[in-house]
Amino acid sequence: MPPETSGASYAAAGVDIEAGDRAVELMKEWVKKTQRPEVVGGLGGFAGLFDASALKRYERPLLASATDGVGTKVDLARKMGVYDTIGHDLVGMVVDDLVVCGAEPLFMTDYICVGKVFPDRVAAIVKGIAEGCVLAGCALVGGETAEHPGLLGEDEFDVAGAGTGVVEADRLLGADRIRKGDAIIAMASSGLHSNGYSLVRHVVFDRAGWALDRQVEEFGRTLGEELLEPTRIYSLDCLALTRTTTVHGFSHITGGGLANNLARVIPDGLHAIVDRSTWRPGAVFDVVGKAGQVERAELEKTLNMGVGMMAVVPEESVDAALTTLADRGLDAWVAGTVVERQSTGRGAHTAGAELTGEYAK
């Protein structure tokens, strides 16, 4: 007689539907904390619902959308076994792109791809996303968890998200509002945020040979704790600025560094000059630079160098802007100005923006 055989199954192929269901149950309490009055229904439907009648108060509402991930920073979270902070990074990368045009973030959806569903881990990731949404004032209306056995190792995962916001058409911010003489206000980052980690990982692991549990005197904590510091979320701070004073534009300092991102909101004919001497980058930037013998120009085009968001405001709005940010507990300072375009001088520069001087000691 032929030997008994069992038929193929989804579980045998590596996908655990029951584990996915348990993960959904565990994450529900965190998603609930993000709900806004406009959210219709709960978690578990095929689509998230948002009551668009809330937009009737706008004369001409413009919807803004953005999507992003957190790059190779997820590998550090996996290696450290810390899953409840990476969601802050995801939310920050998405909502702070929305707010650059003056849009209020309304809702987000997430996508979590794993090699194997461990319900507690997935729930911890969603917890971080939900906490980030609370900090951003937006709702988490749904998402997807996908199990990819054979493509990802059991402990491997990646996260991505998409967000939608709204801005009144006549309050849309951008390059067309920027004027000669405008001041550039820098808002401090919490560290590396979520960009440049391929360079950072190469430096600290491949070149320096450090371990994540290495105590680094300059950080006052371990290397892993410093590298996993969550991205600061600026959306509510930026929206507060638009309510309390005149703002002409924002620039979210992400991949490409400060000069390249600031240049994206500077119109033809004008040039942004940022003075390095107005701030001292955090220790992590100096440590990475020295450990990898990374040239300053390379650091500046890869990392945020201590500035996560910039606001461009008319000179008469500077005091009110700085007061608003200080009242919100955010370190901010005047870092530069907008001038007529001329030939660029020395320093890191790109079309439309330039860094000059030396960093404060």
C-alpha cells in the first residue's frame, strides 16, 4: 500500500492565519486610542472609513497624501528586540511630509510585512504607530499585516504607511510664498530620525566593529539605544505655528540632508543661507563622522545634523514663532535667511540652499 500522505495547507506553507487573528485582537486597543470623531466603524473592515462631511467647513479643501517607510532602521529594532518605537518613526516620516504644505494630517493606514506572525510583536509595532498618530493628531483607520515565509526570515519585518491630510487652498504653503528677507527657523531633531541608516550601520558595525550593547560615553547610553531613538513628530507644532503667526513654508529634513530638502521650497531667483554656527549637532553625528572618517559634506547630504524641520517665516513673525515653539517644549532658533540668488560660496550647497560657517562647539 502507498504511504499515507497529507495534503498541502496554508499553515504548512508557513502562514498562520490564527496568529494573524490574535495579532489583530491585541492591536485593537491601541488603534482605538487614535480615533478622531470623523472615523466611522472600527478595526476589521476591508477599508477604513472617514466622514468627509467634516471637510464642509473648508471653502476649497485640498487633500494631501504621502507614503513612506523607515528604511533599514527596522533591522536595529529587530536585533534589539524592541518593536514599540519604530511606529513613531513611520508616522513622523509620513505626517511631517503632509504638514510641509500646511495640511492637517487626518488619517493613516499601515502595512506590516513579516516573515512569521508573532502576535505580541505585531501588536507592539502597531502600538508604536498608534502612539505616533496620537502625537500627530491623526487617526489610524486600518492596515494590513502580511506574512511572507520563504522571502523573509522568521524575525524579519518591514513597515510602511500612507497618510491623508487637508489644507484650505488659500492657506497652501510652498515656494510661491517665500520672499527675500524671510527668516529660516530650525527645529531640533531627536537624533538621526529615520534616514541615513545604511551609512550609519556601515560605519558602526562594518568599520568600527561595535555592538549594539556598547556603552558610548558621548551618548550616556548604549549604541543601540541611541540609534533606536524615535523620530520627533512635528505636525502639531507646525500647525500651531500656522495658527499663531504667519508662515510661508516648511521643509522636512529627511533623506538628502538639510540643504537639499530646504532647496525644495525655495523659488527661482532666491537662495537660502543657513549658518552652521547657530547650533551644535548632537553627539551622534560627530561620533558617526569620526568612527567612519566620513567627510562633512557626506554627513550633511545624508543625515539631518540635528535639524528635523525648518520653517520659513517673514522677519516680523520670528518672535511669535519662537515663542510658540518654546511654549510647546521644542528647541528652535533662527538659523538663516532667504536672499536673492547669487553665485554660491563655500560650504555644502545645492541650487537654492547653502550651509555656511562652522558648527558651534
